[in-house]
Amino acid sequence: MSKTLRVVVPPHPLIGHWLTLLRDEQTPPALFATAMAELGRWLTYEAMRDWIPYQRVPVKTPLANTEGTVVDGSIPMLAVPVLRAGLGLWEGARPVLPTAAVAHMGFQRDEANAEARCYFNGLPGQIPANAGVLVFEPMVATAGTLLRVLELLEAKGVHGERVRVISVLAASPGLKRLGERYSDLTIYTGCIDAELDEANRILPGLGDAGDRLYGEPQSGFVG
């Protein structure tokens, strides 16, 4: 792994609590969705701790003059949830970044070679030069999808130092691949799992996050 790739696993008990619920195969879909949103909220909170733009302002209390801190709304933020399961993370992150613009991106993975094909690109035509970008990618396994997102952002002039990734789980092979290509990237994740199985799924992982959030379509289903 690149020595400069920054992977942050916040040591917060609530992050561990919600991640454990996501891992548990007995967790029902409604609670799974709550756990995903809570991780989105807490990981985004941690990611923005030293990154959110702010300014010092004078404020008058009922008793005296003092100084306070307010978020600088003039600095644009762009949230990029990766469909489908990225929506679950963004649901919790939205209250932390209420003024952020949102650009959805959808990818379909070729199970034979683990390569990601983009079927929906909601990135704006231009991204302001001072904008910060948060990518919500729940699972970094081979990192194929995340690499495609970063390549499309790079094509619009957005490089790794302007990007932070929010991910429930990251696997060591995917992080190694990311570090070789985007050494200036910062990732906030609930845990780093060491292995992938023969189908490139994270072990021990939590299964398919999208299917557990939204259900897997069954043959003959009528909605």
C-alpha cells in the first residue's frame, strides 16, 4: 500500500456498534438501513472535522460580545453517492452537509473481471475549482468502481486532495490498488478487512449492501 494513501478508521464505539449490526446476517432490512445511515452520519462527521470550511465571526450574546465559528457557505461541497447502496450512506450524511449539491453515479460490475461500467453519470458539467467532493462508496473491495469515479472526477479537474471517500468497509487489496493510483486520497471507513473471496467479495464483510438495503428481485415478483 502506498505510504501516502490516508485511510482513517475512527475509533468511535458508535461506529463499531452500527458496523456490527450491518455485518450480522440476522439484521432485518429496516434496521440495516438505519445502521447504514448512522454510519454515513458518523463517518461524514469525522471526515469533515478538519476539512469543513469555516470562519470566525463576532457575536453578541445577551450579556457580552464574543467570537464564534460558523460554516462558510460560500465554499461549495459536492456529494457523490454511488448507486445503489451509496444512497443509504448519504441518507445519514445529508444533515451533516445540508447545503451540499448532490451528483449520483451508477455502476454495474462485470462479475467475470470485476470491472465497473458506468450506466449513469450525474456529475455536473463543471465543478468549481474550490469545491470539496465527498464520494459515498459503501464497499471498497477491488476498488474498481471507486477508481472509475475518481477517473471521471479527475477528467473534470478534481484530484485526490480535494476528495474524501466515505465507506463502510474497505479491503486491503482494494486499498493497495487505490494507493498505487491515487496516493493523495483520503478514505474514512468503519473497518479494514484483509481478504477477498474468489468472487471478489470482502471477507468477513457484510454481504451485498445493495441487496440487504433494497432487496434482491426474485423471479416472478410483481410490484
